[in-house]
Amino acid sequence: LSIGAVAVMGSIVMAQSAGANGPVVALGSTLAVCVAFGAINGGLVTVLRLPPFIVTLGTFTAIQAATRLLAGSETYQVPSGPLTLLGNSFKIGSFSTTYGVVVMLLVYAVMWYALSQTSWGRHIYAVGGSPQASDRSGIKSGRVLFSVYIATGVIAAIAAWAALGRIPNADPNAYQNANLESITAVVIGGTSLFGGRGTVIGTLVGTLIVGVLRNGLTQAGVDSLYQNIAT
């Protein structure tokens, strides 16, 4: 539940670090912060064995508050350069797209391969289906689950980078509905909330459905509050 809040925190860290230390340090700092939050979530779930729903709901609220404190409720403008690169567009024939879309598809491709073609991916499905059965079959369920939370931290850092490419302003109040839209896309894509079933391709289709819905309602001039109701 906290994935969107982590990405927004990452965008603030990236914008603040870039001003003093440059884009490379900014990207590295963002990755470190997002992975750290992933590790906190993973540690609370795997070490203390707290329910993931409660843990990520709590960190969602905490990270939102921490982001506003860090930003001082200010918006940070990011100059054009490496941090806004993913918002740049290019053409393939008559078709135009952005580097952010390419990076998104690469993330999907990497995760598809990892989940469907590696033992790590098979272990994730096994743990999601039944942690007790996984433990009895020799899979270290806690370690696998912790690695998933670390992976979400990495993806949140990439999302923060893409967000600055889309709108070159780091706003602590941005993407308030990112958690809702993420869950909606994943569930529409066929992933079970009870674990053990779901595909990356299905999630991509769910994401496209949510994106088309949002963009269509925006083009139709529908108020954002009604867009939230529709979503």
C-alpha cells in the first residue's frame, strides 16, 4: 500500500540532492532511500511477522508525513537534464513515444523473465500460494518475501525518476491516488489478492486499462474527483 508514497518521497530526495550534488548522486540517493523503505517494510513483515496490510498501511501514512516534513511543503523545480530524461520523446517512423515508456517496458520485461523463467520467480509464486508449504519444501520464505520488498523499492526509485520526466516538479502532494491505481491495475490484471496467482503481462494490461480510463476522462473534461469515483 505504500509504493506510491515511496515513489513520491524518492522524487523529493532526487530533486533536493540534484541541487547540491548533481544528477548521479541524486539518482543514487533516491535508489538508496527507496530500497531502505522496502527493507523496512520487508523487515517488519518477515522478522516481526506483522500483517503486510497493516505494515504498508502504517508506512504509507508515515512516509507521506515524512515527505511533507522533508520538503517543507514546498515544490522543487528540476532543470532539464538527466533527471528529466525519461520525459524526452523520440520518433520511430510516424510513431512518437518517450524514453520513460521504453524504461517501463524494460522493467516489465525484466520482471516477466524473473518471475516466469527463474527459480526466484517460482519461489515467489510458491510463497504467495502457501508460505507453510514453501517452508516445508525447503524454500526460505522469509528471505524470498524480503527480496520482493527490496525489488519494489528499486521499482519505486525508477517510478520517481519517470515522474520527474513527466512533470519536472517534485511535489510532496503529488500522486495521491498512486496506491489506489496500482492496486486497481494489478487486480484488473488478474493477480489474486490472496497470493500465488498472477502474471506480469496481465498487470501491464490492467495498467493500460487504468491509464486509458484516466486519460479518456481527462480528455472528456471530467472533474478529477469524479475520475477517482470511476477508478
